[in-house]
Amino acid sequence: GDSVTQMEGPVTLSEEAFLTINCTYTATGYPSLFWYVQYPGEGLQLLLKATKADDKGSNKGFEATYRKETTSFHLEKGSVQVSDSAVYFCALLRGSEKLVFGKGTKLTVNP
Amino acid sequence: GAVVSQHPSWVICKSGTSVKIECRSLDFQATTMFWYRQFPKQSLMLMATSNEGSKATYEQGVEKDKFLINHASLTLSTLTVTSAHPEDSSFYICSARAGSSDGELFFGEGSRLTVL
């Protein structure tokens, strides 16, 4: 079945450091790929998405590129801020079927 | 974006009692709502899909008689954990979809259940 694997956390960085959170997926066909973010005490929010190969999703300085050849959708940000501290979830959606989530990666950014 | 609210955000109950968790879409009508369960350091696992006015569709391995889902209106779905036991302790999250089947999902902030 469909699955999403993302890097184990937690990840701790200093402010202005470069961030990469790896995500790979297994799915038949052409799923849509998502990154969700969960700030402390809040619900999940859609951060960015890509619906086809080579698409790049971007939002709030974060970006991720849909790589079909490597079945990956790694999340990157060039310079993280303390306010980026949250749990990040990679997810896929095939057709109108259910979202499949990775386990989440907790990011802590220190000043 | 649209707002989905869950209540209560945290509940502690005794073993054998039932607990109801509400999920409300505050500024849109949700034709479909989803209930997830999240264990520590684990993925969100879909428990069931509910459509307004019809019976919920449960994922394999989820006991429908234990986790009762009601979606009586376009803005409210409830999850009732019946005869709760300590192994039911978890983080329960709902999400709601507005409009078409490819509409964006909006998530509640989650409800943490602890069964003593």
C-alpha cells in the first residue's frame, strides 16, 4: 500500500541555519504530495503542496520539489527562524482517497 | 484559512466510561469529516470518514461499535469512545473538507484522551 517515510526527529537548529527534512514515498500512479505543519497547541496546517512531477511547492520561505525519479519530496528552508519550531508532516494523496501521513519530524530552532 | 475546532482539547476519564469529542467547522460547511488517531512518535492514522447524513466508513481494524461517529449536520461531527480503556488513550484529530472531493482539508487542534 501507499506509504510515506520521513526522517526521524527531533531536529534542533540554530536560527538562520539551513533546514532539510527528507521525505520519500511509495505509491502507485501519480499522487499529490503535501507538507503540513503543526505549531504547538494548534491543528495541522497545509504548508505547501505539489500535484505533479517536477512541481515545486513553496510557502513562507519553505520549498519542496516533487521528484518522481527518486520518489522524494524533501522540505527545505534556507534560513530558519525560532517561529518555525513545529512538527512537520509529509503526506500523499492518490486521487480522492485518504491522506497518508509520515510520522512527523519535530523541529526546534534556538535563538 | 477555514477554521475547524475540536472540544474538549484535553479529557481524562475513568476506565469504562464513555467520552464524546466534538469537531466543528466554524466558517464553512463540511460535507466530509475525517477522524484520525495519533500515537506518540507515530503517524496520524485514519480511523473513519463521515459524510453528513450517512453512516461513517471505518478503516480496517477500527471497531465501529467502540468508536461511534455521528455527522448530523454540515458543521458538526462527533466521536464517542464507548467504554474507554487505558489503551484508548491517544490524541484524536479531526479534519474537514469543504465542497468537492479534492477540496483542501482543514484540521482541528486535536483532543488528548487519557483513560485512567
